[in-house]
Amino acid sequence: MRNRVLKVENLHYEYGNGKAALDGVNIEIYEGEKIAVVGSNGSGKSTFFLNINGVYALTDGKITYREMPVTKKNLNELRKHIGIVFQDADNQIIASTVRAEISFGPMNLRLPKEEVLERVKEAITYMNLTGFEDRPPHYLSGGEKKRVSIADIVAMKPDIMIFDEPTASLDPLNAMMLEEVLYKLCGEDKTMLISTHDVDFAYRWAERVLVFCNGKIIADGTPLEIFSNSEVMKQANLKRPAMLDVYEMLVENKILPDAQAYPKRPRDLRAILENKDAISGNFCLKYINMEA
């Protein structure tokens, strides 16, 4: 049974102009969960992230981290355990070299010098940044900057890792590389929350999906439950994942029985099609891009 790491109760947040950005958010998050946070621009996703990692001070409500109620006095404790990777890496990077940038977080944790050096070395290796140590991060490519910003958080070893639109502005190759890093982090049982407009990614990666709309969570469930709910999709201005549509089309046309497990990736669908004795020939296989 997973332990609860974060509990948010009746969370409200208003900007300085009085505009409500969060309106009574309630959520419990557990160890090792992979959570996709979806919703249109302005729905409250980023504001929610900045509240739960202590960048913003909530207007009203309660946040509990591992049974510890979060207050102004222990806010730094929350920041130690919940790391965030911002959408724009330039907003996160502040140091003159990659090594100094990755060192910044562990040094602020007041760790011994030897441990800081070890964590930086581990993070550089983990994010495949060997050889970049002395380079100015602001002159790196978009994909390289993103890897540095993730290494920042990896070096701090938080319980919860938050990614705000991690693939924004990345080309397809770097987006694919980033996704591989996310799967690697999942293998280490990290609790991860990722906001994204990419419903195909959310469908294949997440085990739980939160849907934000007008500062509220209007749906919370498995990817299949969420993306099969047409009312939720319409209310949140979301589209259905392509793989979900393709699979249901094959079922409707009696190419596959509806008893099959829903595939999340092209390779999953390929396996179903290739192993299905009832398929008359393999005429549909040639229409599917079979990337692993």
C-alpha cells in the first residue's frame, strides 16, 4: 500500500488583482504516482504547482506533507522535498556554468561539500551532461537547457518532482529524449506530476490524470476513465488521444474484440494485431507506424 505524501484541502489562491486562480482544490497524492495534469491555458495548473511547492503562499486552505501541516515557519521544508522544473528553462537557470547551476540547490540545502559534489556528479551523469560542466548554460540549446534544469532537481533528490509543460518549445527528437528521462525517473519510484497539453503523452505515460478547469479539479481518474468521458473532454477543451480513437475504431469495425486491453503506444497495438488469430490477414498493419 502506498503512503500519502501530500494532502491539499480546500486550496484557494488569488492574484494581487483579486482574480481567483484556484477555487477550492482538494487532492491526495501518494508515493510513486505518475500524475498528468491537464486543462486549457489559465485553468490553474501552474498556479497549483507553485502553491504545493511553496513558491506561492496559499490564500486559504491547508497543505499537509507526510502528516506535517505546512506553515510559513516550515515552508522551506516543503521546498526541500518538492522540486519543480519550469516550462521555460531560462527562468530557472541562474548560474554561469552548468556545474555551478546544478550545485546551487544542494548547497542551499546546507549539505556537506563532499555530498554536494557527489550529487552534482550523479546528476550530470544521469542527465548525460558529461563534458558540459564548465559551459555557460544560457548558450546551450533548448533541449540541453531542459536537461540542465532537470539535473538541478535530480541533484536535490526531492520526494516529489513537478514538471510544468516539460516538452514545450522542444523539437520532436528532444521531446522523445525527455520522455525517456521521465520513464527513467519513474523507475526510481519518484512521485511525479506533469502538466501537459499533449493528451497522447498523458494517455501513454500517466497512471492518473487530473483535469483542471476554472481553478478547480473537475475530474480525477485513470487515463482511460478521463479520456473516455466526453463531457469532461468538452468542458476542459481537450481532445481524445489518437491511440484511443484508433483502437475503438478497430473494435467498432470488428477487427478486434472489445475484450482486449486498451493499447497506449503503437507497439502495444502492433502486439495485439499480430497476436490476434481472428484477424483476416495483416492488411491493417501497414497503416500503423510501428515505433518501439
